[in-house]
Amino acid sequence: MIQKRAATALVFLSPIFLSIFLLIPGSLPAQQPSQIRMPTITALAATPDGAGYVSGSQAGLAFRAWDGESDQAIATGLDHVHHLSFSPDGSLLAVAGGSPAESGEVELWSWPERKRLRQLEGHDDVVYAAEWLGDGKTIVTASADRTVRVWDSATGELRATLTGHSGPVLCLAVAPDGKLICSGSADQTIRVWDTSNWQLVRAMTNHLGPVHGLSFREPAAAGSERRPSYLASAGGDGTVRIWQPEIGRMVRIVRHPAPAFCVGWDEAGILWSGSKDGQLRMIDADLGAVRREEPRSSGWIMSLCIRGAGPQIVIGDSLGQIAVSP
């Protein structure tokens, strides 16, 4: 096994690059000199069986029941964990991460058996996101090496490498119909890719800071009023933006007083965002307005996952703490 190399010294970074670097999740969260804290919670995912949720950080993986009565470690081999994603049928968990400036990997675990089956290897830097296509056989990964890659989950075969981003690729989101996948980057752009041929459809360039999070709204339930297919993006420029990526249109902009790091929709079609000021915000995407703010952390809210239309929301912060709301 290759010995892990030390992180590059920050003194060699230019002031401009350093300002961007500080806004990349997991790079340098806010320091609390007088407080000993755990590593930033960089990943959260609700389990498909509704039993609880999985969290990820530099400290590893853990499963926690919704009732909070059990907290079980999962022995990942990754130095850093940045994203968690369950397959469409709930039988596999993709764990994305790796070693910064060295390699990026995705571990595939059987669920609920929690047996590590295989690894997807080949990225030259840490993997920030891994998303499944609807066939349950294809995984798309986003990396700090500026590429998006497409894999066969059963064989580990690399199917395609998508290039064009000029900075680390921080997040991914798959359209509900599976025809498009969007990638967000520290280069301040969102790129839209056609999953039938893996060609670039367009780049959306309105953000003025890194794009930290992406999430598609699911279609309305049968019998409900039809609603547009919206993509939400969380930006280091202190905005959450609403898009129709099929036509490349930005339809709403919701301004925050601090950089936004994560976004997600509940089953009722309400959007939630987490940001650097520790506030969890409830957003009406159709009106482009914040409906409610909840102070959920004294640090930065770096990750969230949502269950149900109630909803039940889990947030992870830069102090290594997890909070469940309500």
C-alpha cells in the first residue's frame, strides 16, 4: 500500500486559490481554538429501510437509529468520507472519498449486511460525490481531479470520463427521469450531461462562487398538481438557485447571508438548505422565498438528509456534531 503523503502546505497557495479552498467542503472547516471537536460531518444518508441514517467524516462511517439508541461504527478503509448514496433498490451503499491530492475511491457495501464488496479506483484525487442511475448498475463520480467518471457497479469497469470543469467537482445530481446528470464545481459552474451518450449538453454559469450542493425535486405524486422539474444548487456566493437544466434556465435566486453548502427536497416538494451561519432554511422554490429559519448549529452546516414529508431532517456540521429536526 502506498504510504499516505502529507497535505500540501497552505503557505504555497495564492490568496485567490486559498479563498476558494476554504469553501470546499472538508478542506478547512471553521476552527474553534478553545474547543476540542470531532471531524466535520461531510456525508449523511437515510437508510432505505427507514431504520436510521449513516454518517461519514474523516473519522469514518457510523450507523445511527432514528431513536438515537444505537450508534454503530462501520469499518471503511477510506481516509476521508465525503458522500453516501444508496442504490435504487436499497441493496448497496456507495461510500465516496479517498486521500486528498493522492487518490479517490468509492467503496460498495451490501446493505443491510454491511459487507464491503468492491472498490472503484482510478481518480487522481478525493471523490466528493457518487450517484446512482436508475438502472442500479451505473455509478457516476465527481472528484477533486476535475473529472466526472462513469462506472459499472458490478464489474468496476470505467465506462466514460467526462472533462471540462476547471476546478474540483464537488457535487452531482441525477434528473428524476435519468436522462440528465448535473455536476457542480469549484469553478462556479454547473455542467449538464446527457446520460445516453455522456456528452455535454450545456454549462450554467450564473453562480459567483463554488457550487457545493445539487438536488433535483422529485415529480409530484400521482393525482397531485403537476410541478416543474427543478434543480436546486447551493453556492459559496451566498445563494441557492433554482434551475430548469433541460433548457438551461435559472428561474429563481434565493439569497442567504452566508455561503450555502447543502440542499435537499422533502417529499412535499419543499426545499431545505444548510449554510455557514448554522441556519437550516425552509425555502418555497416556486416563490423563491425563505419561509422559515432554524438555528441548528454553532458551526457550519455541511451536510443534510431528509426523510418523509414531515419532514425529519438530519444535519451534520463543521464541529463534528449531528442534529435531528424536529
